[in-house]
Amino acid sequence: MLIKRPLLWYAGAYALGEVLALQSRGLGLAILCGLAAGAAAAGWKAAKSGQSRWIWLVLPFFFVFGIIRIRGEESLPAIASLDRKLEKTGSLETVVSGNVARVEIREAEGEEKGRLYLSECMIGTKETEYYHVDGILALFDELPAGMEEGKHIVANVRLFSMEEAGNPGQFDSRGYYRSQGIYYMAKGRDYLEISGETDYLRKWLRLLRQYFSENLLKAAGEKEGGMLCAMVLGEKWAAGADTVSLYTESGIGHLLAISGLHISLVGMGIYRLIRKCLKGPYFLAALGCGGISFVYYLLSGEGTSAGRAFFMLTVYGMGQSVGRQYDLASSAALSALFMLVRHPFLLFQSGFLLSFGSVLSLGILYPAFCKAGFPKIFRFFFPGIAIQLVTFPVQAYFFYRLPVYSLFLNLVVVPLFTVVAFLGMAGAWFGGVFPGIFSVVLFPARKIQWLYG
């Protein structure tokens, strides 16, 4: 029997290794032995049928790799030791140093406050004890001049553990941030040192994001402009907690996440511009598509859905360059592997499962529905049905609620969202330059938002 879509098998084996490694080491070892034996037998059989046996024989290595990655993230000695200390004391007065990966300025309680995402962090002093961790989210009431991405800072802080979910369906801050490599939250007291070189790409993208936000707020007003900032730039906080909660409970929370639609509008727009308008080669079009997609991914805050879309568009462009046919499900599997190798705990986050589940449903279930012999008039509903069949169990598990009308609601709001995204992007560029004109241009987007609400 020939193996179809081997990347799906590899991603599945890697994910299975992660899951079983967290549940039971003994069970994982037993499954590993079974996989190894099965792969060896299948490899021998595949060779007889003309397919390379290595496609099967490497399958257990992805399983082992999944075990190694999740165990390595889970059992870091520094994190385990520091967790025990914070569990006893609740918080810790200490010194934190790290590199500034991202700078955010958010409005909270009527005041602007800074958020620094620190990487390659060290906690403690020479007189106390050192702890090395990958990432920390540091909150400061005020950011000093010259605080930019790429800088190295040392600051006095009060360190906290992330809050865990206390009730079923509650947001799990600890799991969410650890899936992104951020292990602790720190509230800054004062800065001891700021040094190093600026990461100008990330700095310019932050300034560009601020410029876009100001343009949308000028053209559409505070409330509706804030919604457009969330939908186009990924700044959910600008929409307000009540609105985000309403969208989530209605089953349309995905509209507030930078997804494949956004990346496709930008990436495929550049691809078609180079190929059809400028008559450029496939390689140049793929390079432009991947490059602009990566920039949008960074601009929008490096979310899971945006990362998945960036990887998949890059695979599409590379496939076009070498004359290979694009397969949606295999591209999604490859993207999942890349993202899980970088951050293994993403596998246990609802955003990751919903994003990839939606794509895989379109790549596997939707074609199966089309081949099942249903009348063609029903094909309009097949994508929505396929997505809901996959995402409903995920929503029930994580949120303990199912919006039963979301299937029909999504059939209306998703097609209209293309208009909102396109007009929102136009307003982000020019809304501040021509606020009067773009107040009229954004009128359809604002009315569609009203429909959503």
C-alpha cells in the first residue's frame, strides 16, 4: 500500500509523541516500539510496491523527536526550581536581564503602558541565584527614550508566575504564554541598564503599526476604528474585552485573528502583481510573496494563524518556482511541524488546533464531500460544514460551550469579511492622510461590523 501525503503522517507521529510524552513515558515507549515494528514491515512492503521504504522508516524518528522536544521544554531545571519558589512566595523581587524581542504600547486604565517581550533571559544576581529562561513578559508603567527592539536591558522587577485556569473553559494564561516560549510575567520597578544595537526591522514595523492604527482611528472613529485595528493589525485589545468576548461566544472570534485571508490578500496580491502585471519569473514572484507575508506576520504580532499562513504561502511560492503541484493538507502539515519544533506546547492551544483544523478540513474533508455524490447545489455549504465538523470538538473541549448557530452565522460573515479586510488595509495606509474621504470609503466596512455585532 502506497503512503499518501507523508508529511501528514510525519506531523501526526510528532504530535502523538508530544501527547504521549506528557501522559505516560511507559505508554510512549510501547507505542514507539509498535511504530518501529510497523514502519519496518511497511517499509519492506513499500519497497516491493515500488515506493521508497525510507518514507515509512523515518516515521518513528518524528515520534521520538516529538517526545524529546516536549520533554525538553517541560523539564527545564531552572523553570522547575523557580516554579517551586514562586509557588511558596507568590512573587519574587529580583533582577531580570534579557533582549527586547518586541515592544508594545497599550492603553490600560486611561494610561499608556509598555509591554516588553524579552528573550534569552537571566533572572537573579550574583549575590542570589541565576535562572536562565527563554522568555519573560515585562510590564512597565513608562518606557524610557531609546527602548527599542534588539536592545539588552537589566531591570529591577517583581516576578510572577502566569495565571492558570481555575475553572473549566477559563482562559489559561500560563499555557498560552508558555506555548510561545514566555514563562513568567514581571512588573518593572526601574531600569538598571539599557545597551546593545537596535533591531531596525522590528522597530520600523512597530512604528508602521502605530501609524496604521492612528490612520484607522482617524478615519473610522474610536470604536469602529478599534475594531478595524483588531481585524487588520491583530490588536485585539483595541476592540475592547467585551467585544472580543462577544465574538468568541458567537463562534466568529476568528475574525479578530490575523489569518490566512489577511496573509493571502497581501501575499497573493504581490505574487499576481509580479507574475501578471510585471511579467516577472516565478522565482521572483515567490520571493516577493514570501517576503511580504513574513513582514505582515511580524507586523501583526506573530500570531499562530498568521504564522501558519506565512509558511503555507511560502510553500506555495516555492512549489510554483520548481513546477510542483500544491497540496493544501501537506503544506499545512509541514507548517505545523515547523511551528511545533519551535514551540512544542502550541499543540495544546485552542488557537493552533482551530487554525490547522480548519485548513486540514478544507484539504481533506471538503474534497471527500465533493466526491460523495451530493447534488452540486449543496457544494456552497460544504466548506463551512467541513470546518465546523473539525472545530466543534475543539471548541467544546476548550471553551465548554458550542454556539449552535455559528455554522449559519459564518456562512454570512466570512464572505463579507473579505470586504472588511480589504477596505481596512486601504484605510490603514491612507486613512490619516485623507480622513474625510476614507470615512466614506470605510462606510461599508463599518456597516458590516454593525451586522457582526
